[in-house]
Amino acid sequence: MKLIKDKSFYLSLIALVVPMAFQDLLKHGLNLVDNVMVGMLSEVELSSVNLANQPFFLFSMMIFGLVSGGTVLISQYYGKNDFNAINKIISITFAIALSFTFVFAFTILLFPRFIMQIFTNEEDVIFYGIKYLRIVGWTYLLFGISNTFVLILRSIRLIQVTLIINTIAFCLNVILDWTLIFGNLGLPRLGIEGAALATLIARIFETSAIIFYINHCDKRIKIRIKNLFHLDKILFKDFIHYGFPVFINEFIWGVGIVIFSVVLGRLGTLAIAASSITSSVEQFVSVFLYSTANATCIIVGNAVGANKKDYAKQCANTLLILSIILGFVMGITLFLLRSPIISLYNIESATKNLAMQFMSIASILILIDSIGLVSIVGILRGGGDTKFAMYVDVLSLWLVSIPLGIIFAFILHLPLVIVFVALRLDVIVKAIFCLFRLRNDKWITNVTR
């Protein structure tokens, strides 16, 4: 296995990973702050917000999938320095993302009770969830626009500006959370509605700032309204062939993760709250792992697009090893943070104990997940092997984790910890299949024209 020893490679990697990690740190850090602050209100309200945010998780995965599908093409055309093709692919990506954004936003706003009843039959949880969704539903429109642009700018290595905007939006959101949830600084105490309103105001600022930058400052990306209705037919076919499997991958995977919440939601408030805490902390801890995977897609894609096959393989091997090392560090970090973070929540002792067990399991699985994550999101997608990545990611979830989780929970009635383990077994399956796939060159496909 040949690894890269060139110092410039690692400097380039750091230049990509660190800003991406800080962006993701802000996103997941905000989720964690919201989680902790709402958790200070009550266990019921914490469960309500967690379940009400499940459609948003699915929506964000859908946007990530669409843009990641575009990134497969964009990263390789970037390796060829073909910005004409890149701008056409961006228009295709944005037009499709905008269509799905409107559908999701208005579904949430028009049918909040139906949405909550999918996840739980506990009326008090549904009641608070509806209050939250009626405000936060408007943020879907804003997030669909802003996050699409953020991810597109990442794919052409333009990260610093959006990082600054995200940082300001994060600070604004945290301050508004503190004032509106608890009624500080003379403002009314709005509880979970305050959390939703804080998110909405921060999204308005974030989206406005990003649109202003793209329209008035950046010279490389040229989004024009007329281009959204006159898409390049040849590149659109390429997007469907190479990029759409990524969208299907992320969307169906996201649906699977939502099923996890449905399963745990039917097992009671204790399971919902413990899972919510674990998920928030795990996402926060894993930001460098996800950023490395996203950077890998760009680096490998650039190399494949420039027809540097051997170099692409070296990049893949090097980044796989680095990801495993990061997974080990992240696992230890999560294990050590369990107790101090859980102590911040106003929850029952039984919920705290269950959350401790969930987080202990998650700290082990992060190491294994690092292999599948960098392989699927990074190496295989960057190399154009999007269909294999889709099959492995989706089938391991839907043929292993979900069936076992449902059987263990509702047929065998096994303890919650065993159900949680069953729902996460897909990470082991993915790691095994990805390692076998990377042993040969079948994953390398130049998708540029």
C-alpha cells in the first residue's frame, strides 16, 4: 500500500479539512446547544424537539445527497479546470435542490400533526412538536438555499467566506436561544417556540449573507435565474447517471435513520431522550471525520479528473489510514465526554444511565464507521463509483440494521441497549464491503467529457 509523503499534500488536506470541520462543528455544535437548552426545560420537550427535527434531518440529507452528486462531477471538472462545465452543473444541482426544498417546507408547514404522529403516539410530545414545527418549518426554505450554496462552494475549495458567515449565524442563534427560550434580557420566555424562532432568525441572516456574496463578490460561480430553466442536456444526463445515485443513497439512508427514531419513539420517552443526547454528542465529536470524508471526495475527484490514476489510488490509501486514526481519537473523545455532557441535562437518572450506555457503544462504533464513511462519501464518490457506494450504504442499512432493530424491539422485546446495537450494525457491514472494493481499480471512473 503506497502512501503519500509529500508535505504539500498534507498542507492542502488541512486547508480543506479544518474550515470544513469548523463549519460542521458550528452546525452540530448548534444542535448540541439547542439540545442542552431545551433539555433544561423538560424531558418531554427535549423528546418533542428531537422528533420534530427528524424531517429536517431527512431534508438535510437530501440536500447533501443532491449537492454531493453534483460534487462528483464538479470535483473532476475542477481537476480539468473547466469552469464552464462546473457552472452548468451548479445550475442543474441548484434547480433540483430548490424544487425539493419547496415540497419539504410546505409539507411541514401544512401537516405538522401528521408529521409528529409518524414518530410517536404520546400526545404531550405531539403537542410541543407541533408548536415547534409551525415556526421552524419556514427555515427549510432558507436552509435549502444557503446549504446548497455552502456545499457547492466547498466543492471548488472556496470555504473561508461561508465559514465566517456560518460563525456569525451560530453566535446569533446561541444568543437568541438563551434569550428567547428562558426569557432573558427582558424578552418573553417562549420555551421550545423560542428555540424555533432563534433558528429562523439566524437562517434569515445566513441565507441573505450568502446570496449577497455570490451575487456581488464571487466571480467564479455564476448563478442566474434564467439558467435554472435552460439546463445543459448532456451534463444533465451525466448528473442523473453519476450524481443521482448519490442523492438516492443519502435520501434512502436518511429515511432509514428516521426509521431508527420511529422505532425508538415507539419505545417511550426514555429511549427518545437517550438517543437524542447520544446522536447530538456523537455528531459534534465526529466533525473532523466527516470533513475528512468530504475533503477526500474533492481530492480524489480532482486526481481522477486530471487522469492521475496512480496518484488517486495513493490519495485513497493515505486518506483511509488517516480516517481510521481519526476514528480512534474521536471514539476515545466521545467516551471521555459522556459523563460531563449528560450531567448538563435535566433528565431522570434512568435516562442518564441509558444515555451513558448508548454513548459507550457509539464510541466503539465510530472507529469502524470511519472506514465506511471515508470510503463511501470520499473515495468511491470521488472516483465516480457512485452506484457501488449506494448499494453498500443502503442495503446494509435496510437489510441488516432496520430488520434486526424492529425484530429485537417489537417481536423479541429485548432491552433498549441491544436494540440500539442492532440499529447500528450496518457500519460493520459497510466497512467490510468497502475494504474489498478498494483492493482493485474498479472504483476509478473518469466522468468528465
